[in-house]
Amino acid sequence: MSRPEEEFILTLSCRDTKGIVHNVSGLLYQAGCNIIDSQQFGDVQGEGATGLFFMRVHFEAPPHLADVATLENLFAHVREQFGMEARIRAAAQRPRVLLMVSQHGHCLNDLLFRWKSGQLPVDIPAIVSNHTTFQSLVESYGIPFLHLPLVGGSDAETKRAQEKQIEALIASERIDLVVLARYMQILSREFCEQLRGRAINIHHSFLPSFKGAKPYYQAHARGVKLIGATAHYVTPELDEGPIIEQDVARVDHSLSAEDLTAVGRDVECVVLARAVRWHVERRVLINGHKTVVFR
């Protein structure tokens, strides 16, 4: 039986070609590693194919190889041979996650419960908000709460100054992932670029049909029968980043606008939690404007 400190996760992407799986698995075998789980996908069919190959390998390393630097060195030749973007991480390493929230706390509350109950294997060094609405909730979990206010109508310069405070926190706390748990501010292009591939946002799946305030009320007025949510990576293009997870719930005419909102928020919580968990388990690889999710 393997020990957690001897387990690692390899993720890679490269141009699809013959021999990738053979070389990766063969190298691990020759080094005395044991593959616990392996998944791969080649995006080579259809007009929109990127021609890329993706792979995730969960493996156990022998004690003398059981550190990331040694394994990276071991893997260097295969990486160079296939021109791979590859990373090896210790399976037991808990990613450091920064949560950000405004005035809707359902996703924040859900993530905190999952973290506290051991369902979400991360560390949360701090939570940032532009309001104090959830300060007492956050502090009840023993997590530092950082209030960085933005007055309504703040100009771009003021918003950028606030973002720089968040950037400093990300650097000082060695944050691996930023989660916008209903943080209702549009991020600058500069901030989005810094967070590319390591920031996740959640929103309802009515976009672009129902924009602005109270989208569930707008949906109720139109008599929608399905409501949903989308979790995606943050990019400078608002709400258009690579999608990680989506889900829907069926509704009918008997539900009020408030009922519809409650159902929608439940879906948002579940979808965001899945996306965060899959990201921290290194199951998500970005494929252009899409993602490959090894579930």
C-alpha cells in the first residue's frame, strides 16, 4: 500500500503523435514507479480540433525518487522529446486558495463548509471582499478576512489600486488558485492576465439572455424551464473563459421568482465546488478556449 508522500500527479499536453503513452508509462516503469490511475485524450477529430494530446497520471514513486525535483529531472528527456508542457506535483500537497466574495454568500458558505468538513483538500489563507457582509461568517472559521472596499462608481485607477493590494496578497501568501465566489466586480485586463489559468469564476447560465441585476427574476418573467450555472477560468473577455463545469435544474410555472433564485443558487454552489475540486486535484487542462477535464 502506497504512502501519501510517495504519490504524485503528472499532467501534460503536447502535439498529438505516436508513442507518447508508451514513453511516459515506460519511463515510469523503468524508474520503479507504480501507475495508480492514468487518463488521456487526443483532440484530433472534427473541424475545431486543436491537435493536442493531454494526459494525467497518478503514480507512486519509490522512496529514493519521491520528491518533485528528482522526478522533474527524470522526466526532462521525454518532455523535450515531445515538446511537452508538463508538471509534476505531490498528490499530498494542499493548494493554497484565495476566496473572493461580494454580497451573495451562498457559494462562499458552501466552499467553507466543504473545506471545514474535509471534502475540499485545500488551505485557505485569507478571504477578500469589497464589503463586510460576511466578515463574521469568515472569522467564525478562523480565517483572516480582508476588507478592500470599492465605492460605487469607482474609476479604473481606484479599482486597479485595489487589485494591486490583492496581487500583493497573492504573492505573499503563495496563492495557487483564486476563486471568485460571487465577487461582483469586473477585473482589469492586467489582473486577468496575471491570474490566467489559476482563477475560477461562477455565474448563472442565462448569459447573454438575462444580463444585469436579478437575472433569475428576468428568467421567471420569461417562463424559463431550465436554469443552470457555469464555472469557468477567468480571462480578460468577461464570462468567456474556458468552461470547467456546467449543470442545470428543471423548473416549472409553480415556482416564484424567489424559488427560482434559490434553485439557481444551489446549482451555482454545486458547479463551483466541482470546478474547484477538479482544479486542485489537477484534473483540468486548458485546451485553447476549451478544457479537458479528467473526472
